[in-house]
Amino acid sequence: MPRDRTTHEQAKLAAEHTPIEVARRIASNRPESHLRDFVYGAIDGCITTFAIVTGAVGAGLSSTVIIILGFANVVADGFSMAVGNYLGTKAEHQLLHHARLTEENHVEVIPDGETEEIREIFRQKGFEGDLLERVVNVVISDRKLWVETMLKEEWGLSLIKRSPLKAAGVTFIAFLLVGLIPLAPFTVYFILGIENNSAFWLSMMMTAATFFGIGALKSRYVAEHWLRAGAETLCMGGGAAVLAYVVGMLLRGLVDA
């Protein structure tokens, strides 16, 4: 069975790398990826909300206070992160625009110097002799290609523009949805009028599963085993929760005072 699967995957890869398919894929616009925005918002939402829960439990606060603090954090901190991601993504666009104007000016004012930079870029990639000169001539014959090569190779910038609004929206939604998970047991118990300590343990189990699930989901898009990715995210989130609980325990005397 594994051999049949390998053969099937090889055939699929071969079909995806025919000259026609390669030309179509390279020529098409690459889609925006908001995986980073989702993971960023989801992990932070889960960590900060559960940290509030554990800190409040450690301080001996009531379920009502935990719910109020938790929901306030989910909305306010989620919005704050979304705004930060929006401004950060917009700043990337502004940097790309500034770099493009700079390179276009350099190509116009000092073309010989910019040509030498192109030559050095491809020399460091292993090109030399007549082949190097042909590559340089091809690049500098197209002003757009020339500038974009400098942006990627000299400035290290990506030419793929992500929508600041989409980036912010994905971060906020991920923060909101995942950040509500640690609060769910307390909210349900409050609505049902149940008073016991099992809400905290249920919240802890649900949050741990969420941490692991986010890490495992991330592994589908990166070169990392799902078990390792899930365990890493779980440990990081758990560490933040432990710190919050310890701080809550240390400051419990202020509540009792």
C-alpha cells in the first residue's frame, strides 16, 4: 500500500510539472496567505484569555469576575491585535513602495552601478563568464524585471501584497473564536447556575486540546511533524498559563485584604 501511494504521488507530481502546467502556475497570481495571521491571532487569543482565567482562579476570584475579565480581554485585545496587524501589513506595503521608488531612481540615475549590482547578484548564484553576461543583459533589458530583481535580491522584500484589512480581519476573528474557548465552561456553568470547580478543569482540558490542535494544523502547511508542532504550541501556551496562575496566587492576598 505505501508503495502504491508513493507511485500515485509521483504520478501526481509529474502531472503538475509538465511544461504547460508549470507555465500556467508560474504565470498565475499567487494567492494571499493568511496562515500567519490566523495562527498569530488564535494562539495569542487562547494564551491571553486562558492566562486571565488561570490568574483569576489563582487569585480566588469568582466565576462572574472571570467571565467579565475574559470577555473584555477577547474583544479589546483582539481588536488591538487586529489594528497592530493592519498597521504592520500597511507598513510593509509602504516599505515596498519606498524601495521601488528608490531602485527606479537608481536605475535612471546610475544605470552602470545598478548593472554591476545585478551582475554581482547572479555571480554569487554561481553564474560566470558569457552565461553571466547574458543573464545580466536579459535582466537589465526589462526595466520592471530589473527593479523587481533588486527588490527581491538586494532588499529581501516579497512582491506579494497582502490586504491589510484581510490580515486584520483574520487575526481578529481567530482571536475572538479561539479566545472564547477557555471561557466557554465558565459561561455555560454560569448560565445553568452551577457552582463548582469543574469549570476550571474543563477549561484547562479544552484549552490544552486547542493549543495542540492549532500547532497540529500549522504543521500541515510547514515542514514539521504534527506531533512536534502540537506539543510545542501546547508547552508554550501552558507555560504562560502557569506563570499567570503563580502571579495570581502571589497576589491573592490583595483580594482577601
